[in-house]
Amino acid sequence: MTKLTKAIAIATSVIGLAAGAAPAQDAPEWLGGELKKPLSETRIGITVLYPGSNAYQAKYAETAEAYSKELGIQATVMDPQGDPAVQFNQIQDMASQKLDALVVWPTSQNALIPAIRNASRDGIPVVTSNSPIGEAGRRYIVGHTGPDDCAQAEQSAEMLGDALGGDGDIVVVEGTPGYSVSILRKNCFLDKIADDYPGINILASQTAEWNREKAQTVMETFLTQFGDQIDGVYAFDDGMGLGVISALQGAGKQPGEVKVVTCNQFGEGWDAMKAGWHSGSNKQSPIDDAILAIQTAVKVANGIEVPALQGIETPKVTPDNVDEFDRPSW
């Protein structure tokens, strides 16, 4: 058994579902209904934001491919490279093939709505994953799966606020502007800071587009502008957080001198926390994320009703409890 297969089995167990694949002619225990046709004849299209951009998305795409094979379904995982126009065309192409269901990790809140609408109107159920589609498009999807990004942002605000004792100057490293996850992880963080930590001042906020190298450059610029005035940093994900830490190390800072808090911890972020560089994040598994999306797509492909929203757990990870969590494999 490969490490990925073991991880999938564990993740499936964690979210309360049967581990391992059922024979193609039998309904899996988690399906909650009857198969309209064998799993081997079920065709699902999957388009994922940008698997080449960071470790989380790469693990999500890898899991989607491996778990689909394990179930015995016919699935194609596509990479739009973060481009809404490319993903728009991918959705249209998959819909023209009359697939049984589509899983879309959206690159844009609103640009994809016409393509998703067309698929829905053609009778092809669409599940959005990880990042919500814009409000105007939600009537055209059968369900959404993934983390609660607002809750994560509020957790990050709490962890950074507490690490600073409720007082200090911080900078913010954002994801791609206009992307729903970016909007939620920004606004919910800002609201929580303003409401519960009035002693914290935000010096500056700038996008690094979910890119580790760009985040390092952004943080280097912040250090040039503000120097020792910076007490803390909030980065929208751990990949960018690692770029921030690299900039702090390059500037000669000591572990913990500047408090760094992120969302969805990576393996290297777990290491950085153990080493004292990282003050807080939360567990968010791309394995759980991908498995839940695919199982939901299989359900709707078989006419089984699913909740409008299904989440994955994202508990806080801090230096105080980091040893309670396994090191992420992504």
C-alpha cells in the first residue's frame, strides 16, 4: 500500500466514511443510496484552481486522481493554471461531453457563472469545491464542499491577537484579489481584529497571489518600509507564510521575534512552528477536501440529494498543541 493510499484510507475514516473502494458493481457504504449505473461507467470532470501553485492544491489534485482510480470511476483532473478564461473553456468542454457530474474549484467568484449555468441547464450537476462561487451562481450548483474560510480567518485573528497580547503593529500578505477565499480570509480577519483586538494596528496589506516567492518579496519590502516596527504578520496560507519566514530569516530576525500566523498549515509550516518561527495556523487537509468533493459528485451523479454546504474540520494549530497533529504530507 502506498503512502497516498494509506492517507486516503485514514482521511476517509476521519470524515466518517468507509475506507477502501467497493467493487465497481456495488454501491459504496457512504453513498447513501442506489447506483444508477456501475461506478466503472460513472464519468466525472474535475477542474482545480492551480495545482502547480502550491503544495495544498497539488496534493488535492493528486488525491482526486488516486481516489477516483480507487473507486473505479472515470475521472479527468484538469489544471486551468489559475486562469478563469481557461477554466471557463474547460467547464464548457466537459459539459459538452455530457459527463455525469462536474467538480469545480473556481478560479473566480463570478467569471465562471455563465459556464456553470450552461452545464446546469444541460442537466449536468455541478459541485463547487474549496472556494465558493459568487452568490449569483449558487442557484446553478447542487452543493459546495470545503473549509469555512471565514472561520479560519477568525481563528487566525485570535491566534495572532493572543500571541501579541492584544497589542502591536502587523502587516498582511494576501491571496489573489477578487478570489472568494481571499475576500473571506481578509474581511473576516479584519472584522475579528477590529472587534476583539482594538490595540492591533495594520500597517500595510499587499497581495502575493498565493505564491511563496512573491510573499518573500512582499515581506522584504515591508521590512524595508517598517523595519522593527512590525510585530506580527498574517498570511492567507502557509505557502505564503513560509515566504514571509524566509524574509524574516534573511533580515536576521530571531525565531518568534515577529509573530507569523497563517491559514491551512503545510508540512514545512509544521516544521517552522516546531522551530519557533510560526505562531499559529489551522489544520486543513487537501486529502479530506478532495475525497469529500468526489464522493459528493458521485452521489449527485446518482440522483442522491446532498446538503447545500458540507465542510471539513480546521482546528487551530499552535506551538502549544502542534505535537497533537501529524506533520502534513503536503
